[in-house]
Amino acid sequence: MEKVTSKLPFARQVETYERLLDSETSDTDSVCIETSKEVPRPRTPIWRRILVCITALYIIASATALVAIWKNHVPEPYSPANHLISYHRQPLYFGEDEKFTGAPQDVDAAWDHLLEPINIAATEEELRQAHADFTNDMVQLVDGDYVAVLSVHHELHCLDALRRNIFADYYYPNATAEVKTMNVNHMTHCVDTIRRSLMCKADVSIYTAYWIGDHTAPISKELRSNSDTVCVNWDAIDGWARERLLEQNKYLVRPGPYEKIQGEHSHSHDHEHNHEHAGRSA
């Protein structure tokens, strides 16, 4: 048996064994050749290897991102106004709006218009999806719907109540001690309502402090900003609420369980009275 070594291109070295003809063997014996050969394998193109690596990295990154999104996802709570929500960028600070800042007689009309749709109509199905407690003290309209308030309008009402108390002598010139005490309790509620909302929806855009006077001056510094912030599309929310608004003193509700005289007749609802108490009880 003779060992024959051969080298093939692009393949591992193989050994071939051949059994040679033995002169002493029978003529009927033929030459037996045992051979083992390997077919050369073509090399994978470099571009294909790169493509496979990129694909693998993309799959790993996508899977990691999806897991992170899933872990951090907080389901949006229900509101019949959810479909209206959209956002846009605008400057963080561009000065006071003169419509809402100034003496009462100069700004009351703007505040009244802003809060006009504070009380809106909501259906039973909408309130059930919002997890409302259906009890006999719910304020119900004569047509079967219910009185509801968007959270943003509750907060704006609280802000307006604080504004009014800055000018308490103008708005409440004849307030009794009892009314003043109620006002203090209401303002305490409003301050905490606004605090909670601001912290919940924290705006992390940034201001920079600047000197505007000597450090001993009553006001020596001010905040300025050229940053942008992200705002909700207010016009869409305002328009939707106005389509459902319950016009002051013109809508009727069924009597509640605390009426001194119970009956089947509905009564006219005082918007301003409910306006105050909606803020206190919500």
C-alpha cells in the first residue's frame, strides 16, 4: 500500500491510498483503488457576511428597544376627548398675555370666555369608561346625560379663583366672615390642585437667571428663556368642549337627594354655584 498525498486549492489536505497490483496475485484480481476526495467549498462573499452581521445587530437592537418600551409603557387613561390630543412646539416664554393679566375689569371677559365650557354633558357610557361611581347623588340632566368637567377646566377654574382673591375687595366687597373662611378653604384646595397637576405634567424646559439690579433690590434677578416647549393643541380641546357645553342658567338637572322639597320637577341649574363647588369636590 502506497501513501499518496495531494493538495487541493481552497480545501483541507487529504490523503489518498491506492492498492497497487501485486504480481503474485491472481490475474482475476484487479487493481483496487480506495480514494477519499473532498470537493472544494467556495468562500462566502464578504458583502454577504456584512449583511448577516448588520441584520443580526438590527434584530438584537429592535428586540431590546421593544422590551424597554413595553416595560415603560403606561396605558392612557380613558377620556372622551382622547382622540383630540395632538402636540406642537412653541417658545417656552414669550411674555404675559394681556388678555389674562391686569385689572379685573380688563380681563374678566377673557377669563369668562375661557371657562365658559367648564360644565359639559357626558353620557352614561363615557362616565362608566371613566370609572365614575354611579350613585343617587350624581348630577343628571333631564335628558339622561350627566354633568361633567374636564380636569384642565377644573384647574383653570382654580387658577381663576386665586386670581379673583388677589382682588378680593373688588370681587367680594361684602363677604362675611363665613364666606371669607370658605374662600380660604377653597384657595387651599386650589393651590394643591394646581401643584399636583404641575408636578404630574412637569415641564422640564429651562430658564436662565439674569441680573436686573443690585443684589439688595427687592427684585434683583429675572428668568429668561429661548427654549421651546411642547404644548397640546388647545383649540381642538376647547372646540370639542364648546360643542358639549352646558350654557349657564339654561340647562335643567334632576333634583338631588339633598333637596328640601323633593319632587318630579327639574330645576334650573346655577352655573356659577356649581362652578365653585365643582372645584372643591372634584
